[in-house]
Amino acid sequence: MHPFRTAIEARDIDAAVALLAEDVVFRSPVVFTPYSGREAVRPILQAVIQVFQDFSYLREIGAEDAADHALVFQARVGDKRLEGCDFLHAGEDGLIDEFTVMVRPLSGVIALAEAMNALLTDPTHA
């Protein structure tokens, strides 16, 4: 099992962030411009753990020693069910340097975008 999957399933954001390269590039399913850097990704991971309900990884694609992995998941945001995939690429140091998330269907993406925007723009969000 990929260590990132293990960390997310345990809801351990610190462990998940520790697996990211300092200059990781994160591509979100809801914004065009990628996020750059480990500390830019931390609040996104913290928020998504709160937003996703009934989250579970369904399968993992990629050899244990491969640089590329795909983690297929399902979740719910409010009354919208969604499916998605975390595409991870590790650099030579073993840290994740590229992280792309794709989500479907469109109704799930919209619900995710609205919930994430509300959480990340809330001044009381820690």
C-alpha cells in the first residue's frame, strides 16, 4: 500500500504532507492554476478531509517501486456522490513531486468546489 494512501486513510495530515517534496506541484480538479509547495498543499488536504464524507480508496494502480501511482477513490460531498483519482509522481528522492486529482461527475466537482471554497475562505478555518 502506498504510504500516502496509508496517511490519508488514517486522516494523518502531517504524515501525508511529510511525503510531499518541498516544491510539490498540486493540480486541483476545481482550479486551473496549480498550487506549488508543500505548505500550499497542507490546507487543501486539511480541508478535503473535512469536506469528503464516506471517503475510501477503492484500488491502487502502480508497482510498489514505480515512480507513478494512481489511487482511485470514492466519496460524498453533501448529497453528491463522486469518484476520483489521486495521481502521484515521486522524484528520485521518493517524495511526491507531482500530485494531480481528478473527480467526476460534474455535479460532484461542483459540490466539491463549493464546499472547499466555503471552508478555505472562512476566516475561522484553522
